[in-house]
Amino acid sequence: MPSFFANIENFLEIFLGMKPRLVVYRLKFMKFAHLVKVGKYISIGGK
């Protein structure tokens, strides 16, 4: 998945170059986005 590796690069860029508070925000956003994807997958698979 190219997008996955791109996200890793973006994360490293932010982690190394930005303030810790923004890193925490980014982590929360990524976790939220992951939960949304999982929720959609479960709802589709469950029906």
C-alpha cells in the first residue's frame, strides 16, 4: 500500500519537525481515521 508508506513519511516529518502537541493531535486523528475505517468494514461485513 503506497498510501500507507506515504502516511509513515508524513508522520515522521511531523514528528521530527513540529511541536509535540501537534504530534499528539496527528496521532489522535490517525487513530480516529483508523477506527472509522474499521467501523465501516464491520458494518459492511455484518450486514
